[in-house]
Amino acid sequence: MDIVFRRGCLIGQINSVLCYFGKLDSYAKVRLLKCFCYSLYGCELWDLDSANSLDGLCAAWRKGMRRALGLPFSAHSFLFPSLSCTLPLYEEICKRSACFLNKCIFSSSCLVRSVTLSSINFGRYDSVIYRNLCTVCKLFNWSVHDYISGRVCLRRRFFTAYYKSRLPDDKSTTVSFMYELLKLRDGYLDFSGVFRLDQSGIATLTDFVANA
């Protein structure tokens, strides 16, 4: 229920930002979306097995990114994380859940440690904590034992590098090309030499690459 409620809040926040700042360039709008709509406070407590609700939340975020970047609604979703310097929203939620569980396991409070470890050792699939642990370990290719022992990296650069390592080379090339096209479209870059495209041509090429 909380995920569904937060989806509605997210849609409202995205609409407000894009309504008030619609005349800004795409990268300014992306930065504003990250500042005002990316907090997701409390997502560490969500059940990561709530597939339908989380899919709806992530779809709402992707639609907002498409609008902010000025890309067609058929643009491939793999473009948005790299263009906005973020993780995909589901991976971001899993990252926060992994960091939260780690803090509980190694908490200075004996009560918090006991409850968390009991849920992991005895709760099994009846426990949201255990299910979330299994989900994040599977997603980020950790063993449960290494995670509980504190032998996994939870720094942001690990998650960013892990996501990029799973992106095929052809998609990485497309992302780099799209980044330059958006810079050209928004006036941050300009062609040198004799080869030139007008803004209409750049916009058409941008839409074509986004859908390719």
C-alpha cells in the first residue's frame, strides 16, 4: 500500500517539476527531478517481492525521465540511468535496502542485531528481511554468507560499476552517442568543420537513436 501511495506522490512531484520548469534544458530538468523526486524515504522497509507495485513505481520514474530528457515515449529505458547519472530505480531501491540491512546486522544495539539475525536465520520466507536479503544478494551477485559477514562492498561506486559492467558494449556506445546528441540539441556542444545539422535534424536523429 505504501508503494502504491508513493507512486502517486512521485507522479505528482514529477508533474509539478516539469510544469514549473518546463522551459529549462533537459539536463537542468533531470537534475531537478533527482533533487525533488528521488528521495524515496522509507523505501528500505519495502518488500522487494512486491513486483507489480514496484514495476508501477519504476515505470512512473522512467516516464518522467523520458519527458525531462525530451525523448519519445518509445525510447529505450536502458538510456536513462547513464544519461541521468543514476542507477535504475529498482536497483537504487535494492541498494538502499542492502545498506539498511547491513546497518541493522552490525548495529550497536543488541536488540536490533538480534531481531535482524533471527529473521534471517529462522524467519526464512515468512520474513520480509530474509526475502529482501535474498533478493539483493541475487541481484548484486553476493553470497548470503559474505553479506552477513560484512565482506561485500556497499559503496556507491560499486553499484555504479556493477550496473555498467552488465550493460552490453553496443548499448554503452548508444548511450555515449545519445549523450552527445542531447548536448548538441540543447546547445552545450556545436559542430566544428564543414559538416553541420540544424536543430530540427539533430532532434530527428536523437529520436531515431532513442528508438533504435
